[in-house]
Amino acid sequence: MKSRVADVIVEYLVAAGVTRVYGIAGDSLNAFTENFRRRTDIRWVNTRHEEAAAFAAGAEAQLTGRLSACAGSCGPGNLHLINGLFDANRSRSPVVAIASQIPSSEIGTNYFQETHPEYLFRDCSVYCGVVSEPGQVGSIMSIAIQSSLGRRGVSVVVVPGDIAWAEAEAADPPDFSGAYPVTTPPVEDVRRAAELLNAAGKITIFAGAGCSGAHDELVSVAAKLKAPIVHTLRGKEYAEYDNPYDVGLTGLLGFSSGYYAMMDSDVLLILGADFPYRQFYPTRAKIVQVDIRREQIGRRVRVDVGIVGDVKAFLQALIPLIRDKVDDKHLHASLEHYRNVRESLDKHAAIGDGKPPIRPQYLAKLVDELASDDAIITCDVGTPTLWAARYIRMNGKRRLLGSFTHGSMANALPQAIGAQLSHPDRQVVSLSGDGGLSMLLGELLTLVQHDLPVKVIVFNNSALSYVELEMKAEGLLPYGTELKNPNFATLAQSVGMAGVRAEQPADLRKALSDTLNAKGPALLDVVVNRNELVTPPKLTLKELTGFGLYLIKAVLNGQGDEVIDLAKSNLFDTRF
């Protein structure tokens, strides 16, 4: 059967389960977008920036596990997709991106808007193919879809605008519905791991995103080994809830309890985690690492037993081979440490004496308390991610998304768009930084245009505050981090959504409750304390020295009032 190339592309996307495509229309995409005018089984979702389209597609794929799609017109249009596609690819999200191209006869002539997307997208994709003549479209779309689904990443299909309009002889799409296989680890490898664990004294488990679907097995193994469980940020969703062995995170955003549980162990069992910060791994412990991807084993730390396989399959095979340990001193010490840390964190999340500015910890704690049990929460990189990591509790139904591997600003709002469209019956909350929101501010218009009831909570401290903390740790005076912000609530009202501003701690609970319960999209602009310090679980001499230098420089440069505010917020707090 003869169809246009663009029609075949859409037919293949529909066959793979795609129900919407995010993007911005453009003349080189006309043959593609024309399909959405007449079809009812797939929808075009126009955003205000292609970067947001890619973030939204990545969020949808991450939440559903199914293929999603985005598109960008030739040149600058599809270039804008790149950052969101990097995030999707690094988050193992199956996304197909359609990148249109200039007329095929003009490629190589430095034509208007000419780029070479087949090269540009290589680093943010698992496959990048060019439809250079109409007869290729079926095979390239099949390869792209299977690559995204099979390798859990981004595929890019490049199509010149004239080729998209051309007629193509294409076979019907193949069956894309096959289930993901379970990689069962070799029996001998599981036996070696069991021997090492049975012989060890103090064992700690380090759980990452690879523990998805393995919660019960994870807790059962911890119970037998008397092992505390530390989790990564991406592992928080799967390891934190209903877990009496949880001792929190480690790393720059983590708790000292997680750090010391790992450092004090004789054996560290790493399950589905590719945690990049080498300084937080123990130096004397034996390491057992289990991962579905061989290339990740031993990438961050020397491994004594490396096992390629699905985490759940490994744990199921391990349970009958390990003995119930009697000595639980390491577990009890780690749990007691975590209780003390948790008590201190919760103390700092109280309302205090009621004077402004509002503590960001208090805001995050209230979001945790008032958001629905199955809320999907997205968080911007920087302090919103920090407060989400420490105060948003997982329960097996909630989801937490962020740019946790790629580390891009401005991710929360566009990810919330993808989350809300793919889960229309669930509450979606974007924890947005003032810097991140400002970068893709136009996506508030996307919420209004599509009537998406996303709740945007703005941590407004008029600064790139996490960057400021990094500067202070280096002994530098903050520079280039000041933000002159509008009243975001008034701005939200001006584009047709509900907007509320909270400046007083006593007003926050009602303002947040009203925002979360509002019909349609709503924004809460919360003026939070800029000077809250974030202390990682391990402070180096360099960081302590650097912060001391910052204090001296601040006083000498006439910024002593900032030092006093910092001390009031963190050292001489009389509110508790």
C-alpha cells in the first residue's frame, strides 16, 4: 500500500503504542503534523519550547515504561530538543524523536537552517537514522522503535521535509508488543556472592533504580543479612517505603547515617546503582555489584564479585543461599544514627517562630503532608531536588521525577506536563526553583492551553542558591547568582491560571492546601529563606576551609549582614 513517508512514520508510532507527540509545528514538519488533524488515535501536543517537548516525552516514558515521542522542525527547531533528549537517554527512557531536515537536494550547500542532526544527536541517543529515500522509512522506523524499547533510550529519525511528503511503499508495522526479557544471573556468580555475604560481619545494601519491582525481595534479604539499606536518589522510589532497614541516602544530598552505614561495612552489596561519586564509597569493604548492564560493573569502585543480571532475579536466587545472621549490632547502630538524623531534619522543617522568610524545609514537609498519596512529584535541579530528597516520602504509589542523572535546570515543569498528560487522573506537583522556572517560563502557557491541572510550587529565594552554596564551599563570594524575580503568582494570573503568593509562614499551610485543591493549573509562589545551609554527610577539610574563607571575605567586602543572616538561619537558631 502506498502512503506518504510521514504517514508511515505516524503509523509505526501508533503501532508501538504512542498516543501523543510533543513538539512545535514548523514547515519542514507539515507532512507529519497533517496526520494529527485527521487521526483520533494519536494527538499532537504543542509546547512553547522544543526542550520542554523532549522533557515531557522523557517523563511520560519514564513513568509508563512505554514508548513516547517528540518532534522538532529543521535546524534550530530540533536542536532545541537536545537537552531534554540527553536527560531522557541518561534516564533510560524509551523516546523516539522525529528531527526534520532541510530539502534533501540542498543538504551540503549551507542552506538556510542547515545542520547535520545525524551527527548532533549521536551522543544523546542509542540510534540515529536518516530517511534519505522513501523506501527506507519502514525499516528505519522499525529499527528506531526496537532500539528505544530494547536499549531503553532515545532514537532519532531524521527526515528531510520533501522526503516526508513523498510516497512510500511500506509494509505494515511489525509487532512491537513483546515483553522485556528477564536476565537471570549465572548460578555460580550468585553462589560466590552468597559465600562472601555469609562470611561477612557487617553488611550494607546500596539500592539504586535497578531495584524497581524488587521491593519485597530487597527487604527480605536485608532481614536475613541484618543489613541497613542505603538508597540512591533514583532508588528512593523503590527502596524507601515500608522498609524497616532504610537508613536514607548518601552522597551530596544525603544523610550522615547513609554515609556511615556504607563506610562502616565489611561488605557492600550494590544493587542496580551507578552512583557516580567515588568519595562516598567505602575504601576497605569488599564489594558485590549486581547490574543489568555489564559496562556499569566496576565503573565507580573496585568490585570483588560482579554479577550481570536483573536485581529481582538475583535476589530470588540469593535468598535460599544466605544464612540468617544473628549479630545485628551494625544494623541497630545504623538505624539509631538514622533516627537521630531524621529527628534533626524534621526539627528544621518546623514552622519556627513564624517570622519570614519561610524555611524551604517547612515548605517541602508540607508538600509531603498535603499532596495526595499517589501524587507524581517533579523537582528542579538544585535545592528543590535536595528538599524533595530529604522530605518527600515515598509510599509505593507516589512517583518522584527529576533530572537526577543529567542534572539539567528547568526540568520540573515540562516533566510535569508529560506526567499529567499520561496520568490525567493523578495529582501532579512541580517543585520548581525560581531559576529553573524562569528558564522555561513559557510552559505555564502550555498548562493553560491544554488545561492541565499541574500544581507549580515555586521555591522563590531570588538566587541560584545551590550554586551559591558551591561557591561558598570553594571560599568564593557568590557572583552572578542574584535573580530579580517577578511576583510569579501575579504572572500566573496574567496567563489565565490560579496564582497565590505566600510570604508568611503562618499563611503557608492554607495557601498550599488551596493550591493543591484548585481546579485546573495553579501556581504557589513561596518566598523562602536564601541562607539555609545544606550540609553533605561528609565535609572535607577543603570545604571547611573554603567556607571559612568565604565568611572572612564576606565581612571584609562589606557583606557582614549576609554572614549574620547565615548564622541566624543555621547556627544560632532559637526557634527550636
